[in-house]
Amino acid sequence: MIIRSTSPDVAIPEVPVTDYILRHAERLANKPALIDAPSGRTLTYGQLADGIKRVATALAQRGFRKGDVFAIYSPNLPEYAVVFHGVASIGGIVTTVNPLYTAGELANQLKDSKAKLLITVPPFLDKAKEAAAMAGGIEDIYVFGAAEGARPFSELLQAPPAPPKVTIDPKNDVVVLPYSSGTTGLPKGVMLTHHNLVANLCQSAGMQNFEAFTERDVVLAVLPYFHIYGMVVIMKLGLAGGGTVVSMPRFDMQEFLTYVQQYKLTVLPLVPPIILGMVKHPALSQFDLSSVRLVFSGAAPLGEELVKQLSVKLGCPVVQGYGMTEASPVTHLSPTKNTVFKPGSCGRVVPNTEVKLVDPASGAELDGPNKEGELLMRGPQIMKGYLNRPGDTADSIDREGWYHTGDVGYVDEDGWFFIVDRTKELIKYKGMQVAPAELEALLLTHPNILDAAVVRKADEEAGEVPKAYIVLKADDASKTTKAEAISAWVAERVAPHKRIRHIEFIDAIPKSASGKILRRVLVDMEKQRGA
């Protein structure tokens, strides 16, 4: 049974994403487009459009060409959007990098994406330089602000706002390369085209009874722009709708609540851990949060009880959406008006999108409501494929164009979807992906570890955290290698969200006859302990 949207299909213009984002810029030239919350620094729509053209001109003058890759390694700043769209407007490709990555992790992405230029912030410059040296191929490093040993971003703004005309094929030309682990394995470059992004923006705006990210809204951007949620749902949807986007470079609960009050934010796109923190924060009632008219949650499932509690505290709807990097990202949204919302649901299918449920074991298509199966998606927002990985692409997108999400859920009689589990092995730490295979590969380089498996463990604050099952080498059977020492060793080599929070020593890792780690056995064991 194929489930389609209850909203009518929307027209999707075949235009570059920057043209779509700036379609209101001239009319709204004097309106704030982007605000840096800590400093109040503001870019109007006129300044945004002008800055994009200047950056595009400067990059073209220095030899940056269509198809070249530009890496952004930075926390949220208003100028992030300027660089992104300056690159995109001349046919370049942006690869967005987690600013908390280690130099090694950054180097892997730079090398895999074949990035030519890199921009960062002064505090991260040393790591950026180290990574660039390891990766090779980086011609120059820029910084927002100024720092010795890098070119200032302001240099790019000195060029005239007259970029060269570049022919962009929206349906085939890649514009951004975020990295995702897909359903399993190591992080891979997700090739998203101009049309993928424009389609998803149109689909979100065209969802019936979903009213958010409009011209009257002031939208919070605390979720990182490197992540598909922050990049598309917040930055691009907020700007495409003509609203004002207020960015935070880092999350702090007290600052967050202060900014909601100070800037009179109306839409809060959040993730479950922040919502949990709000519900439990003793000082929530001390702030004037009356401007908030909608809380939107994504990146991980949000429990029904938290939805109800925060909705009561704020006096506004708290709704969920669902998607993935490979879908640009939105496939489901919850209506915000004119319908009875179902807490715990991730919503209904967005326009121009088809969904079907299949048996995770046999692949047989399920018929009828309330039957749990793996979600398969098809629509104009589905990625072009994984960069230089045709095998992985073929494994995830079948011959009929269905993307296999690895998520298990069901649809009720009214067309509302509920996500209940994952067939894929990824760990979702505060909405960010952690690939078990990446941590296992690292653990196996430890001199005292014979074998290892990493699985997800439920955590109230983070949703899920990595737990490692470790087999020590025979000469260390007395376990003189302590769990704390291994955790610290890993922490030195990975970004904070990938750190291993729990370790258990065992005699052998359960594996199939072909040698594949049977993580499901370990996950089920964790669930039984929790129960």
C-alpha cells in the first residue's frame, strides 16, 4: 500500500537554490534576515543578497569553478549563509562540517569531498590547518574575523557584487555535501542537488495546515547549520519564507531562554534533549516566552508526555516532523492548525512524496494501517546518491526509486505516522548521528583491545549514547586496562557526541557465520536490562 500526502502536489520551479532563497530579498531589503544572538549583529535581506554576490565574485576571480568544493567548519553565524549561497550561486558545492570534529575527522571529510577551500573561526584554526595538511588539496583557509595564518572572510566582501553568469542544471548539479552514515557504515557524502533542496522547501511550505517559517516569524537557529535540520529546515526555510533567523553559536539553556525573550522568537525548531531540558528547567517561568507560537521538534523521536508538558508550559503547539539527510530532509510534518494533533506522531506525508511500509525481514509490502514495517520513501527530495559510492547508493535506493530509510514505524487509520524503532544501527546522540562502525574501527587500533562492538544505549537526556562491548587481548585478561582509560583514549580522537559513555567487557562479540557483528543481540540485551 502506497501512502501519499493528503495535501495536493505543489509546483517546484527548476531554479538554483540561491535564486529561490533570495526571491523576496529586493522587496524585504531593509528587513533583518539574520541576527547573531550574542552580539546583535544583523544582516538585512539587502545586505545578505549583496554579500552573496560579492563572495561569488571573489571566489570566481580566484579561480573557484563550477563543481569545486568549499568546506565550512564553523558554528552558527549570520555569515554562514553568505558563504553557503555565494558558493552555490556560481555552481560550487558546499560540504558542511561539524565544528566539534577533531583534526582527523575533518581531514577525512576534506579528503573524501576533495575540498579546495575551507573557512572556519579563529578558535578552530589550528585544527583546520592540521586537517588541511593531512588531507592535502586545500588551497587556502579563510576565517570569519581575523587570525594569523589565514585569510580574513572580509577579503571576499571586497569584490564587486557582479559574479559571472554560470549555467546551473538544478536537477543534476550537486549543491551541498553533508555527511551521513546512511543506514549503516562510515560517514558518506550525501549528494543533494539544487532541485532536491528547492523541492523540499516547496513541499514544506505547501503542506496543508502547517503554518511556520513565514514572513512574520522570528526563528531560532541553535541547531547547527552543518546538520541538514539546521541547514534546510531552519536557515533556508526561514529565509525562503521571508522571516528573520536568529542564530546561536552554541547552546546554553539560560542564554537560550534569554534570547527567546529578548528577540521575541516565534518559532523554536528544537530536538528532544532541549525540550526535555526546558520541561525540567526550574527557571522557565521566570522568562517571558509569550512570543512563542510554535515549537517544532525533529532529528529524533519525541515522547508523547514531553509534548504535552511543554505545550502546557508554553501555551502553544509542540509538533514533530520526520526526515533524513538523504531526503533533504523533510518527508513528514505535523499540521499546526485546523486539526487534532496526535502527540507522539511525526506527522503526515508532505506533498509530492510517496511512502510505503515493508516487512523488515522479507521486504514484502504491508497493506493496511497499524502494521509495523520499514519506511520506504520516494519523491523529488531524495538524494542523487552517495559521493563516489555507487554500491552504497544502490543498496539504499532501489531500482524503482524507493529510498530505504532503515526506520521502523506504522501509519494509523488517519494517515499519521509513528516511528517505533530502527533497523539501521546508527546511534542518535541528541539528534546527531554516531556510526558504530567508525567507533569500532577506532577501538580496534587500541593496543590492548582484541575485538569490539558498539551499540546504542537509551539515555534520558541524550536519547541514545554509544556503549562499547570490548574483548581484551589474552595477555590483558586480568582487565588491567580500565574502562575509564579506554573512554578517555577514545575521547581524545573523536568529536564530543561520539564519545563512548558506557563500556562492558565480555568474552566474545556475537557474530554471524559470515563474521558480521550481531548488534541486534547486544541491543536486545540492553533493552532487557532496561526493562
